[in-house]
Amino acid sequence: MALTDIKVRSAKPEAKAYKLTDGDGMFLLVHPNGSKYWRLRYRFGGKEKTLALGVYPEVSLADARQKRDEARKLVAVGTDPNEHKRAVKAELEDEAKTFEAVARAWHSENKKWSALHSERILKGLEEHLFPSLGNIHIADLKTKDLLAPIKFVERSGCLEVAMRLKQRTTAIMTYAVQNGLIDYNPAQDMAGAIISGKVTHRPALPLDRLPELLERIDKYKGREFTKWAIKLSLLLFIRSSELRFARWPEIDFDRALWTIPAEREPLPGVKFSERGSKMHTPHLVPLSRQALEILKKIHEVSGHCELVFIGDHSVHKPMSEGTVNKALQNMGYDTKTEICGHGFRTMACSSLIESGLWSRDAVERQMSHQERNGVRAAYIHKAEHLEERRLMVQWWADFLDVNRKKETSPFEFAKLT
């Protein structure tokens, strides 16, 4: 008699394995430990063979019968069901070894990236590499294959994008070697094949023009909010996005400390508003007396909002990206050749170093730079040098005040303090 769902479900284990026959060669094998396996007995090429159809209850009685019928059709047309099963499995395994499959596996296993950075990496792969390389088996890829889509990006003028793609392709193929999918990494032979983009440093004024800059800022006739943003940017020399997307809960007036988080809550309709510290770790920014005074003035205007630097048209959106540079242009500066907002960081860093007062580690931590020496980074990555940096930012703010009255070099001012 054919099996029923109730009979299959209620089959109890016995001291020895036994079979419950369904029909057309299919049976349920019940093991002493209670596990139940579907099997199909068939003849092919004059020999009796057995095909595994699955495990109950993952494979129901109805599912097992469907698999049995499909297998019998294969036998009828001269195909061994077991050989067919192995061929399908091999094909699926090959699909799992395509460049795209391996790249996605590499991407998913990298947990150190922020969500935003991870998304950008995957988007770059999907846009530039997967269309031409995605379906190719990882073992069939040669250096010229890997290089072709990257050279296409290079020829379009996007040199930095091309260099990043080369780095990520090399990392993906290294991952393939490490996981036993290939024996040799052909991406290694791409070295030197891509032109590295020329690094263009942001313009910054020489320090002897600092009094001139400070005078122009003080006499700026534009929006008061913009003047505060410029002054605060100069005092704290943080990055543009770190300033623009600032939220009031990040600022502790009592401790005179601004904590820029690794990531921020995205603002609806505002691109990149989730950006926090560029190094993707919380960045502590000590606040000088002068910085606190400016922040208190700003708080009188936008303190009821979440954003510190609210935009002209909405308290739910920050000031525009080009606000500081536009103001500098209105002051008479060429922001491409003389000074831009990012150049404040260069001027501050140069002054701190030339003063001879501050340790390199404290300056680098204040600039929120990543330690490039891996061994050294392992020892200092927890150090904040906060007390030294509190003195440092106050020194810098006082140095700016002195230069409002008379041009003074960092070294000269250091001798006076």
C-alpha cells in the first residue's frame, strides 16, 4: 500500500533500520536514531542503483514523489539520475566560484568597514567589474581579463577610481587563493599597469598672511551664521562634513568637548549626512574658550534644532557644502589657488608643528589622521592625548588672536607662552 502523511509522520524507530515502501521503487528508510530518509531504487545499465531523494520532514511525501517521478523520466530517456544529480551539483558549485560570487563573499566577510564605506565598495564593484567579469569562473580569469574593465575606467579619466578598483580586485583574487579556489593570483601582475592619480593638495595661505585672513573674516559682511562657521572651522580645523552635519547632542559645554561620532543618523533628503568622523571612530575635539563663545552664540539661534549649522531655508537641513568657500571667494580669495576651507587644516597643522611645543602624536590625533605604520598604530590607537590637545587648541586660538593685532610666527609665539 502507498504511504500516507500520517504513516510517515508516526513511523517509530526500531532496534534496526527498516523500510516503508511507497511504490515505483521509492521507500522511506527509518534509522534507529529516528532519522528518516527518502530513497529510490532503480535499474540503469543493467545494474540496480539507489538515489537519495532527501530527508523527512524537510522533504515531504509529496516532494519525494515528485523527485521520484522526475528521476524515472530521466531513466526513461537514458540518463542516470545519480549522474544528473552530480552534474547539477557541480554546475551550482561552479556558479558559486564566479568572480561575482567570490567578490561578494570577500565583501561580506570584511566587517571592519563602516556601513557607508561597505556600500560604496559594493556599488563600485557592481558598476565597474561585475558587468564584464561577474559570470566568469574565478579560475579562468587572466591578468588581461582583470585589467580590461579597470583600464576602461582609467581611460575615462577617473584615475583614483581605477586605482581603488585595482586594489580591490587584487584583494578579491587574494581571497580566492586563501580559500583554495585558485593557486595563483593573476591580479599581482597588474602592478604598474594603472596610472596613479596625481595628489593635489588643497590650497592654504602662507602663515605670514594669517593677519590678512583674520581681518577679512572679521570684516565679512555676509550672513552672521556663515562667519561663525568660518571662525569655528579655523579654530577647530575639522573636516567640512564633520562641521556641516554636527548635532547639538555631540557638544558638551561643561566638559568643553565635542565628540564627533563614527556615523550619524541620516537626514532625510540630505546626501552623505550620515558621515561622522572620517576615520570611522569617534573623534574627540577639545574646545578652546574662543570656540565655546562662538558655539554659545550659535546655540542662541539653532539650539532648539538638532543641527548646529542649519541651512538658510530649512532647520532640518544643514548649510550647503560650498558655504565656507563661497564666503572666502566673496572676501577676494581664489579657493583653487590661494585658500579654501580645507586649507585651514594645513595652516593649523603647520603652525602647531613649527611652534615646537607639541608632540607629533598629539598633533596627528587632533588632525584625526590615521597612523600609517601598522605596528605603531597597534600601540597608540587608543591614546587620545586629550590633556595635551586641550592646551594645544587653546594655544592655537590665542595664536590667532595675537595675529589679529600683529603678524607673529608660531615659533615667536611659542617663546612668549
